[in-house]
Amino acid sequence: MSATPSTILVVEDDSIVRMLIVDVLEELDYKVVEADGSEQALAFLQDQSQQIDLMMTDVGLPGMDGRELAGEARKLRPALPILFASGYAENIDVPSDMHVIGKPFSIDQLRDKVKGILN
């Protein structure tokens, strides 16, 4: 494990789901930044002093959806890994360099997915 834990930006408009994801990731020794939607997420992404190693976003966000957010995020941080969480994972088209995890996911699935992306 590197000295500085990876920072994950979690974008989820459902506060209970967001809290659960954050709890799991913090338990796994990741640093977590939370956003309740695209606007808040973009504010973090625009702040170049804010380290972000992975953005995990719900696809179904109000306003700008997760895919649009991912597009904007990549304009700001072209190399940023992106993980979509979706209840319709099998029906979602994501660019080949982005990742998807189906909801509901287990703690183990989330851990394995995040580790796989960050390593």
C-alpha cells in the first residue's frame, strides 16, 4: 500500500446509498470526497489542488447524468478513471476506458472493482 491512500470522488444523489459506499471505501483505507450531484462533483474536479484518483458516479443523477458528468470530468482531468454504478449495468454503454458496477453490489464486489481500477 502506498503511503498516501487513493482519493475517490463518490457522486450519488441518494444520501443513504452514498453513505454506505463512503463507509465501505473508508473501511478499505481510501480517502473519500462526497458529492450529491454533478455540480458539486465538478467543483471538486475543477479544484486542481484536490487529488482525485477515481470518480465513482451513479448513472442516474438529477440534472446532468453520470455519463455527461464523466464527459465533463474527462475534459478537466483526461486521465481520470471513472466507475459508473448502475441498477441497469447490462444496458449501459460506457466508453471502453470507463468501468461499470451493477447495483446492488456487495462490499466485496466494490472492493475488487476499485482495487482493480486503481492498481
